[in-house]
Amino acid sequence: MSANTSIYRRVLIPIDLTPRSLALAPAVRRIVDTRDTEITLLHVVEPKPWLGRAAHTLRLMNELEILAQRQFRGAGLARRIEWGRPADCILGVLRYGGADVVLMTAAPAGADPVGPVASEVIAESPCPVLLEWPVTHPANQARVQPVCCAVEWDGNETRVLREAVWAAERCGAPLIVLGVAARARDAASLNARATEFLRDVAPDATLEVEIGHPGAVIRRALRFHGAGLLVAGGAREVLLAAEGECPVLYTGCQEQAAEMEFEFAAGRTA
């Protein structure tokens, strides 16, 4: 597949209509705002005991239209209003309306740096999730920001790495694959295994294997390289390593995807 062709043709973006609700990082914009994608802007309104829902919906649709025309340059645009619990509405659209990727913005609450809505969507989404953090380090526009990929060897590595290869091509950026060994004696074998794996899947990628705690190692690498995007799938601690550093393309895990597909198929045939 050409780097100029999107594997995410249908993009869902839940939006809360606040002033900073669509401050897209450069890598995220290159992935979602293209001529071969269609973006659906979804605004969820929690039910309230009032009359005049139709007029309120029309006003919200107009606000979405204005925001969309200001923010996006290439993608086709659609607008949608849902009434209900935010996470339920978002997941309902993903499961039954269809989307190839959903863009969520972290909304920290209490001890959860991702926020309750984004956390629930990440845990149950049937498609990859692009997660943006509300505060990131300013991008250095004078240099290309590399794409980093965290490989966890959990059975999901081929899927994660292929998404990372595509994202790096789409962003016109180098790809750095990060491997983490828990102990020094494991580093050499991990390096050999990863080198062999990359030879087939991502021959142009740079491999870095370090020893330590996965979250700390990955965060340090993202900061050192000034990464524009982290591609990951699996452990939540890896996703959280990018907090405040760069957006994350979280692909989920194969077991989760298979379970979602089974549940969806069972629901259709029940």
C-alpha cells in the first residue's frame, strides 16, 4: 500500500466544542486530514430534562460545521450529534456505524491521566485509537519528528509494527523500534530476535534495545528523539509513557480485537 493511501479511511473524532478541542499534533493531522479520508465529528450531549432538543441539535450542528471548516483542509467531513452517556455513544458509533480509527483527547481526572471517557473507549474500542495529550512539548518545526514503535512481544508485534511502518511513511519520518529488556542478560537475545523480526517487516527501521522498566525506558526514548508519534499495542503502561510527550497510535491487542468481533457477530445472529 502506498504511503499516500490511508489505511484509516473512516475517522471518528468525538469533540466537546471547547476552544482547544481540535489542536491536532502534526503527525495526527498527517494521518487523519487527507483527501482519501472522511472525518465524522461526533458531539455527545448528556440528556437533560428540557424541551427544544431539535433547536439545540441544529445549533450544535452549526457549531460543528464552523469548527470543521476552520480546522480541516483535505478530508471529507460529516457531523453527528448523539444524546446519552459519552463513552456509550462513542463505542456505539464505532461498533455499528463503522470507523477505522477514533481520535480521542486525554482529559485527566483524579488519578487517571487519560480520563474516564478516553480510558473506556481505549479499553473497548474495536478499532485503533489515536490518543492526544492536552499538553505536549512544542514541536521543533525545523526537524522531522520520528515515529517510535514499542514492541512488547505479546503476540501483537507484527500488527503493531506494520501500523508503525505505515504511520512513518505517511508522516515522512524515520521509524525507531524500541525494545525493553528487564535484565542485562536478556538484552542480547532480545536484540537478536528483534533484528531478525525487523528484517522481514521493517528493514529500514532503527532498533534500540535498552534495559529497565518499560514505561521509563520508552518515555526517555521519546523525549531524547523528540518523537512525533508513538505506536503501541497492549500494556497500558506503555501508552502512558507518552503522556505529555507525543500522541499515541494504540492498536489494541489481537485477543481484544478477536473478542470484540466474536461479540459483534454473536449479537447479529442472536
